[in-house]
Amino acid sequence: MNIKPLGDRVVIKRIEAEEKTKSGIVLPGQAKEQPQIAEVVAVGPGGFVDGKEVKMEVEVGQTVIFSKYAGTEIKYEGEEYTIISQKDILAIVS
């Protein structure tokens, strides 16, 4: 990965949503809700944000749940990523 986030930022790649409901109904593209689960692809160094030291709590390869409208979506080398602040990550999925 050639993207290196700064400060307390994290680069994530969304995990694709299911194309079918539990009952077997196939959803068209526009009916699917954006997933809030993603894989961590790159992690910033942490450091000081707003005068407070921030220790990074996530690692590359972890699966996380993040806030619904958080981050900035980017397209890099044909792939879609989201860059978010660590504070917008709600949980780590084990």
C-alpha cells in the first residue's frame, strides 16, 4: 500500500454488503446500504492531535466497525478506500 495516512488517520476498505436478503431476495445496487464494516489497510503514526497524545489502537488487517458518515472516500489505483480518523472507529471485530 502506497498510501501513508498522517496523524491519527486510518485507511480502510469497505467489506462488500450482501447482495441477497436472508429470505433470498436479490437487492439491486442502489437498494444496498453502504456497509459499516471494513478492513484496515494502513494506519498513521498517531502523535499529538489537538494538544493530546493519540496512541493508535488499530492495526493493519483488523476488521473494524466505523461511524456511518465518517471519513473521506478516495479512489486509488482502481480501488475505493476511505480515510477516517481513529476516533470514528467504533469497534474492532474479532
